[in-house]
Amino acid sequence: MSSQSPATILVIDDEKNIRRTLRMVLESEGYELLDASSAEAGLGLLEEHVVHCVLLDLRLPGIGGMEALKRLQRAEQPGETTVPVIVISGHGTVSDAVQATRLGAFDFLEKPLDREHVLIAVRNALRQHRIECEVGQLRQQVAGRFEMIGKSVVMQKLFAQIVKVAPTKGRVLITGESGTGKELLARAIHDNSQLRDGPFVKVNCAAIPPELIESELFGHEKGAFTGATSRKRGLFEVAHGGTLMLDEIGDMSLAAQAKVLRALQTGDLNRVGGEKIIKVDVRVVAATNKDLAAEVAAGQFREDLYFRLNVVPLYCPPLRERIDDVPEMVIHFVAEFCKENGFRPKTVDDAVYHRLEGYSWPGNVRELKNVIERAVIMSDATITVDDLPPFLNVGNKPGLDINRYANLTLKSFKEATEREFITMRLDEHNWNISRTAGALGIERTNLHKKIKAYGLQRES
Ligand SMILES: Nc1ncnc2c1ncn2[C@@H]1O[C@H](COP(=O)(O)OP(=O)(O)OP(=O)(O)O)[C@@H](O)[C@H]1O
Ligand SMILES: [Mg+2]
């Protein structure tokens, strides 16, 4: 659905009055209407038209509402999506509606219909449908080989880079803050490379004690050191024919760096305590949340290794720089956690999106994912702001909420706060210009100018 063309809604109900009322209500909001008095006729319309939402009466002559619901969900629509169906149940038949929701109906409305309820349900369904379509399109665009969400410009650029670099043998250095998706990115590179059928091995360089890293990476012969009771293959060998992800490479000791450098230079390695030279064919992808160039400057990271690893740099931007991606991620994670916990799909209140889009996400996607997991577990059928953790429920309390200003320049920050401050003083003084100007310590003319510039209006 493009944002310009109006959404098309199909109403299936055998009662003429209901069809007429819904047509009036929905057309007045600018939607296109199709209607049918039976499920058979409705399904016929669905074959000929692109429909964005269906309102379905459950008590129908012919094949009946439940069967219609099942068929509607199998009906083919663009982008491999299903049309959201809102079922309409008669008074006292709510249990049918509950059953329908289990079968995948998006929402249900009880007769007599209430204009506001109808509009809210339709709006939510359309929103969900739109996002699902976008997710579907995006998946197709990135060849469907990896599960990374991101229709934002920065992520689209990153995906384009992955597509270019993955099939090559180029070494990749992934940087980005914690939780931005570096591991997912490394896997995406592997999955889109010629080595995709080989192993993907990840090693967390920060988690291995310096004295053990050599044997972890390169293996050891029996008796090479105290504790080496048997021969062990190193991770470079394990990853032969595939990808080795050196995660948290910025935390590797200088001694270990020297050994990794040698292996990368020659492609040869020795097991600790071994004579034999082992040849391996491994693509190395390194990742770090540190600024490696700065580490090099500080003498903490070997420059020669840095250049070896950093053939193709890829940067995972922090979530606050791609806040546009939050709604899609929310939908995706809600679905994922509902499935994981065996819940039927839950819906998400609009206010939740606003809250989540207004936060700066220092822990990035991982933090968002945790928040959603918790919300899915704590919520009823609909996730509301009350299901969010307290730090997201700051609401509009006065005072500086740093998260709201995360993406602002100094200029826009000043304007935003000035605007808020002036509005507050105006309210305090009942919009009396002289007194407000006095309280603010500015001239009345100046206050008038500001009111005009910010388009401030008294709330009725
Ligand atoms: N674009 C994305 N779409 C969907 N899920 C994502 C995306 N980016 C990250 N995630 C999810 O967020 C979580 C954190 O991602 P990941 O482990 O790749 O981050 P990281 O950058 O390696 O973090 P760290 O530096 O702390 O190791 C994972 O569960 C991952 O699946
Ligand atoms: Mg990681």
C-alpha cells in the first residue's frame, strides 16, 4: 500500500444496514469501500482487488464466518502477507469472537457497532498490515538470507555493503556499540558468502584468558603444557572452509595479537607444542565495540594487525540513529516472543510506539529486544505503556528527560526547551502577556515574536 492511495476495506455482512453504516463511517474517513453480503461474494472480490483490511460478520449464510476467516487467511495478496480480518460478532456471541481471534483474526467488534471502536480497530489493522508489507518487501530485497531488520537509510546502505562484500574473500572489521547487531552482521556475511555451507565459528576474544588464547585459536598437542592432557584442535582449524568471527578483538592481549597476525599473514599455523604446519582456509571477520584506531594510537592494538583486519570496514549504527526502524523491530520481536512463549499474537498500542521511538536506547537493539520480551510476558492481549519498564514510563513530567533530546542539535535543543519553557510560563500566568514577559524577564514585543515564531496557542 502506498501512503498516497487510500486503503481499501472489504465489509462482509449479510445485514444491509450494517453495510450501509460501515460504508458511511469508513468513507467519511477517506477509505475505499467494497462490500459483500456473503462470504462467497467477499472472497470473489478479494481475488479481483487488493484489500488492506476485512470486516467480517461471523453469522453468515452459506459457508459461514469461521470458514470464511480461514479462507481469507489463505487468500493471495501482494507481498506474501495476509489481510488483517476484524470480526464482527452479534451481541452475546463474544465467545465466537474469541474463537475467531484464536484462528488469527486481528481484532473483534461487538454489535451494536460503535463508530470510534470501528475506526480504531481499522486504523490498528492497517498499521499492522502496512508494517508487515514493508517487512516482507525488505526481506525479499535482501535475498531473504538474513533476519536483519532495517528499512532506514543507514541500514539500507549497510545491507548494500553486505551484498557487495559477502561473496568476496575480503576481511571485514565490524565496529559499532554493544547490542547494535555486529554478530548478526557477521552471520549475514557468512550466509551470503561462498563459504555458507562451511562452519561459522565465533570466538569471544575478551572471554578467554590471555594465556589460553593461543591454544584456543590454534590448538595444542598433548603435553604441550600442564593441563594439555590430549590433543586439541584450535578454532582456526574448526572453522576451516568457513568463517571465523573474532569477536571483541579490541580486548585481545598484545601477545595474542602477535600470534593472530602471524596466522593471518601466512595462513599457516602451528598447534601449541606442535611441529607440523597446518594450512587453513578461513575467512576472518573481526568485530569490536572499541575504536580500534584510537587503541592503535594508544599503543593498545597492533597497527599491522589493524591494517590486516580492516580491509573492509563495516559500521553498525546505534539504534538511536535509526529510530525509524523501531516499529518494525517491535512487530518482529512481539511476534517472535509470542511464538516462543506459545501466546497468540498480541497487538501493540500506538502510545507504546511513541514511547519507544522517543528513547535513546543506549543498549541498542539488545535493549529493545529485552524490553519487548518483558512486555510480551507481562501484557494481556494488547501491549500498553503500562507493560514497559519504569525508565520508559517517564511520561511528560516536567524536567529534563535526556532521552527526548538524544538526536537534537544544540540549536534544536535550545529551541525545544525554550518553546516548552515559554509555554509553561504562559500557562502559569493564564496567558497574560505582560505578566509572562515580566516573569521571563523579556520585553512584551519579544514575547509576542516568540509566540508567533513557535506558533504557540493556548489549549482550550
Ligand atoms: N537489525 C536487527 N534486526 C533484528 N534483530 C537484531 C538486529 N540487530 C540486532 N538484533 C538482535 O539484537 C541482539 C543483539 O545483537 P548482536 O548480538 O548481534 O549485537 P552485538 O553488536 O554483537 O553486541 P555486543 O557488542 O554486545 O556483542 C541479538 O539478539 C540480535 O538478534
Ligand atoms: Mg556481539
